[in-house]
Amino acid sequence: MYYDGPRKVLLDASFSKLLKLFDPRNLRCISIAPRICPSIMEEVVNSEQWKNATSLQSFGIYEYDTDLEPFLHFNQLNIQHFEHPRAEKAWKFVQNFLTRNPPLESSFKVLSIADLNMDLLFKYFPVPPFNQPTENDE
């Protein structure tokens, strides 16, 4: 499903109605712009279509207090943009990806309109980061 609306207008109840027209067993990818209006977010993320989709591309600015849980089940995730994410929120995406053992070729990309404090993010990693290659150059 691909929906591209005017960037300054949030997706409202008409988007929720449209989403529910799709068979949740067949809908795999949701690509939307702009972001979903907060007043219908719960209705959208609780739909079977959202829960069964494996790929999400969302282009719009999500507020810093947006609940991340509804986004964590996607195998392919591309969100542009979160407003002022904190290290704890960024770590939640990383941790989810590392612990749930997603299928091959899974990925996530979450962009921000503000800089993320990487020093704070690295404090969450169980292994200290080193500036070293991950494979031997032989």
C-alpha cells in the first residue's frame, strides 16, 4: 500500500478507513507520507493490516514521545523523521533488532531532525565500541 499525501496535512480517519480495506493476510508493505495523526495512531497500529505488514516506510515528523512499540515488529523499517530522539529511544530500535532475530535482509533506518548524542547511545551497548574493522583484510 502506498499513500502519498500533502506533507503539511496529517493522515486522518480517512487513512484508517482506507487501510482497513486491504486484506491483512496479503498486505505486506505500508508506505505513507506524511505521518499519521496522533488522534488515530492507536486505531491504525491496532489494525490487523498494520500488525501483519512486514515493511514500513513512513515519511513525516513523529514527535519525540511517540510510542515505539507499534514500529518494532517490522522487518524492513524506514522512518523519516523522529523529532529529537533520546539515546534510550534509539537504543530500543537497536536492541529490538539484535534480540528478536529478524529474517535475513531485515533492516531499520530511523532518521532524526536533530543530532543524536552517540556517546550516550554507546553506553547502552554491552560491548564497548572500537574503531576496528569487523573482518580481516586478507
